[in-house]
Amino acid sequence: MTKARDFIKPGENILAIFTKGMHFELSVGNTGVTGEWDVDPSHARSVDRILVYHQNNETSTNDLNWHDFAEAGANPIRYLP
């Protein structure tokens, strides 16, 4: 099973965000927006990369859920070293 930690490079800090996609827009160059999120400024300053977990029940082909992927509870924001 793939976990968010599998995408972390050595020495990297990531911010994983869960979204159902209501405000999710992906642009050229793998940039985009996914709404407004309350993040801890002290953690956000140390983030090297953002990982977006986009849940799309209509086209999902796996059993991976946010809780297992991020090793987290219900909070849609997860900081990982």
C-alpha cells in the first residue's frame, strides 16, 4: 500500500492535503489550487513540497483512503518530515 511517506525524499518536509476536489484545479507545470486551508505558519515555512490527495469516488480504482495514505486521523492537513 502506498503511503505519503513513500514520496518524501531524504531531508525533505512535505505538507499533505486531502481534498474532494470541489475547488481543485491543476495547471500546466503541476501547479494548481485546491481551496483555502488553515495551516500552521511555523510548519508551513519549513515545507519543501505539497502533496495533494484528491479523492474522486467516481473514478477511484483502489481501496486507498486518506487515513491510511497519510497515517492520520480526520484532519485534512498532515505535515511529514
